[in-house]
Amino acid sequence: MSDDTVTIDATAEALADAFGPAILEQGVALGEREIVVSPAALIAVMAALRDDPRFGFVQLMDLCGVDWPERPERFDVVYHLLAPAANTRIRVVVPVSEGVAVPSVVSLFPAAGWFEREAWDLYGIPFEGNPDLRRLLTDYGFEGHPLRKDFPLTGHVELRYDEEQKRVVYEPVKLTQEFRNFDFLSPWEGMTTLPGDEKANRG
């Protein structure tokens, strides 16, 4: 049994002992411990993962959203934590329904501020307690949340610089042509003579 497996198994036992029913699910994915917790338990779990010497996950590496449109709890908020002393990682997953706020972890991990803004901007997941929940990657006049799977590829509005008004203006998307149909065949299939073959066919 490898050291990594021992560490992952020991973490699983400690997690079960520390949190009990607060952990909805746990397992191993891609060689890393993964736990699923409810939004109500998030702050307590994240604080213990950071402060309990059995864990030592003191660094938030990433926070992102995942969209599952067919699921009642449409979104996952995924936190990736690192314990530098043990060189181990854990993934915390919080399922949340559309429009339901997730508690901000900025008070525990200040780096979460911009990550939460990104998840709000791209998925529309609100974070209760974030001190500056504004758009981050899209413009302030942007409509919708572009990483949702039901967001149209063309977007809702387009912007351009208006010479007369001397400013950027927003307009509804206008497609200048109908979407074309493609047969997806190889470009070589329509050719009767491939480049170079004409030399071989000379008498």
C-alpha cells in the first residue's frame, strides 16, 4: 500500500470522526479525497479542515462552479484545498439549487474573494457574505452567466464603439447570415484527383 493511499485512508477516518453526518458523501476521485457537504455545514467543515491539526488544509488552491442543468440541485461549488505539510489535497463539493446562496468562505480563506466573484459572474451562484460580489470577467452590462450550459453561444447582446456617440454601446445580437449546414465530410472526399496524382497519371 502506497504512502498516498495510507494518507487518503487516514484522512477519511478523521473526516468521519470529525464531521459525521455533516458529510453527505465521500470517496476518492483522481487520487484525491473528495467530500460532499451541504451549504449549511460548509463553514464549520472548512474551518475544521484548516485549523484541526489532523488535516492542516491551510491553502485554498481553487474554487469553481459546475453546472448540472438536469439535476434538482443544479450547481456544484467545488473547493480544492492543500495541506502543504503533508503534501495532500482534498476536494470539497457543495451541491446547491439555482438561486440559493452559498456561505462565503472569505473570512477563512481571503483568496476566495475573487474565486467567488468568478463563480457568480460565470454561473450566477450567489455567495452570502462576500464583501464585493460583482462581475469579474464579463462587463458590467453583460446579460446572463456564460458558463451555464443553457447560455446561447451567440450571447444576448453585442457591443461596439459608436463613432457618433463616442462611446461603447450595447445592442441585441444580430446574425448577419443564417447558420450554414455542413456535411462534416473530409475535404478530400470531394476530390477526384489528389495533389500530386496528376504526375503519376501522365503517360
